[in-house]
Amino acid sequence: MAASKAVPRPDTDVFADPVAKIYMDLTDTIMANIASHFDVTDPKIGGADWQLSRLAEVGALNKQNVETILKMMPNATAITEAAIEQAALASLDYLEPSFAAAVKAGYLADAAYPVMSPRVVAVLQAYQQQARDMMNLVNTTMLNNAVASYQKVVAGTVSMVNASMSSEQTAKVLQLLNQKTAEVAVGVTSRRDALRQALKVLSDDGITGFVDKSGKRWNADAYVNMNIRTTCGNVATQAAFARNADYGNDLIWWPILANARPGCYPWQGKVCSTSNRSGFTTDLNDNKITIYPLNQTTFGEPAGIGGINCHHKPPNIFIAGLSVTRGELPPKKENADGYENTQVQRGLERKVRYAKREQMMAKASNDAAAAKAAGKRALDAERELKAFAFKEKLTLRDDRIAVY
């Protein structure tokens, strides 16, 4: 049945956004912490004494990062649990008018429990615990990998300086005039460039070491962003399934959206059974409708319907004889082109963020020249993003390009 017009289908990303922002801020702050332990104006960059002094600061960096996480975590935990609860409640608010209308018309028996039934509460508690476990894992992994990233910057800088100095020896043999001046000028420039390059690699990679269930590797802020958005969508979907079961119904249908992923596209508008039965049903207009077992769709696959970052969550409820599916499936090529444009947009958004992050880290490492250059790249990348979004009629999201 069509949902009440007074209650629009919820966008679960709205509930996930505050959590994603906290972890984007946390990642940026930790990376700034790492960069603040380096100074590109130090003439000893890459030398043995420099290497030892940098490695001696690992403990101080770790303490700094622990304090950063402890400062942010109380808010993050409370906001995460609230986000998951809000996503579940929004899903139920959206669907409950359909159930009420079906009960009133005699198509369903009234549920034995109120909205927050034992089934719904179990779903909510399970996803909140899952989120707490995810946050604990992320925090521990970020701490460990921040140290590893810091050590890579030190090792990478030393490696590049040594490679540069060994190649310079041949030039120095041929350069007898003003040898001391040339050695100092070339040496300092190469040392600064080596540290800059090592910090840029860190800026581009982020705090890495996160792997999802499909084996894909993520950096910290992208992983949390993906995880919390998926979790809010999943709790909305499973709350819908649970409440549907409270009313003795097992049919749902997936909404039709623009720019759907390849794994979602063929299942849009389809009626599925959450108890995995097949057969046929009828809609409000007595049209014969095929029922697909949910376990024979792409549901449960990372890139499938209802999967990671899927926007088809929550699904709509289908009540035999009373519901109608709405929307028209766009042509496959048109949908594929639209989806590809959204992926290009995500790439351009990352380009802006990485340039801004690089600028932030350059400032933290006392590198005014690199900060200025990165700031220019950020502006150029943002112009490129806006031009592409305007051309393809895509919505711009400032929060996706912000470095807090």
C-alpha cells in the first residue's frame, strides 16, 4: 500500500551524517597531530639524529591521539546510538499508516504489540551493539595505524633523502666550483621535498587498515562513513521487516530511484517475500504480481539491493489486494550513465577533501609554500566539482568536501 503522503519515505543518511562528521573531524585531527611532529624547515631532515628524535616522539603522539579520541568519544557514542534509534523510528513512522489503513480495511489483523514490539526492540538493540563494537574497533585501529603511519613518514623521508643524496654524489664530483654552496642548497631542498612527499602520501592515503566483509580496504573516515550509513539503512530495513511480521505479513517492494547501482537496478519495483516464498499476489487494481523470494535477489550482497550505502532502504510494505507499486523504471543505459556520474562526483569530492587535508597538514608541519599550493589545488578541484555537478544536474553536498 502507498505510504501516507504526510510521512515521506525517510532518508537514513540524515541520521548518519552527524556520526560521519565526528569521525571525519577525528581523522583530520589525528592526521594534523601526526604532521605537527614534523617541521619542513629543519635542516637535519632525514639524518640519523633526526630519525631518532622523530621516533622518540611516538609516545607523545600516541598520548595526543588518545586524548583526541577520548575528548570526542562521549559525543560520538551517544550520537551513534541516537542515530540508529532515529533511523528505526523514522522507518516505522513511515510504514505504520499503511498498516493502520490495512487493519481498518480488514486486510490485516491488528498487531499484538505496539510499535516498539519485542521484534523491533531486538533489532534496535542488536544494531546499537554492533555500532558500539564497530566504534571500539575503529578507535583502536586508528590509534595503532596512526603510529604506523607516522613511522612510515619517518622511514619514507629517510629513504627518499638517502636515494637523493646518493644520486647527488656523482654530480658533486663533476661540480668542483662552489661545491659547498651547491651541497647545502641541493641537500636542504631535497630533504624538504622528501618530507613533503612523505606527508602528501599520508594525506592521500589517510589512516588505513580497515577491511569490510567483502575484503575491500578503506581508510578510517571512509570506513566509518560507509559503516554508519549502512547500519542506519539496515536498522530501518530490519525494523520494517520486524513490524511487518508483527502484522502477519511478509511482502515488501523496493522503491524505484534514479541512478541505482547495477546490483539494485533489476529489483526496483519488485515485490519480494521476506519468508522467501515465491508465487503470485494481486494489487489494488487486481493486477497479477509476481512474488520473488528475497534470498534469490541480490539482498545480502555488499553491492546488492539493501547492501552497503544502498538508498533503497527502508523498503515499502506490500499488502495483497490493497497495495500498488509506484514509479517507472528508467531505461537501463540512462540509469547506468546516471550511476556512473554519481561515482565521478564522489571521486571529485575526494579530490577536494584530500587537497584541503593536505593544506591542513602542511600548515601543521610549518610548510607555508606547500599549504598555499594545496589551497590552490583545493579551489581548482572545487571548481571542477561544481562545473561537473552543474553539467550533469547533480546535487552538491558541502559536508562531503569539508575538512573540519
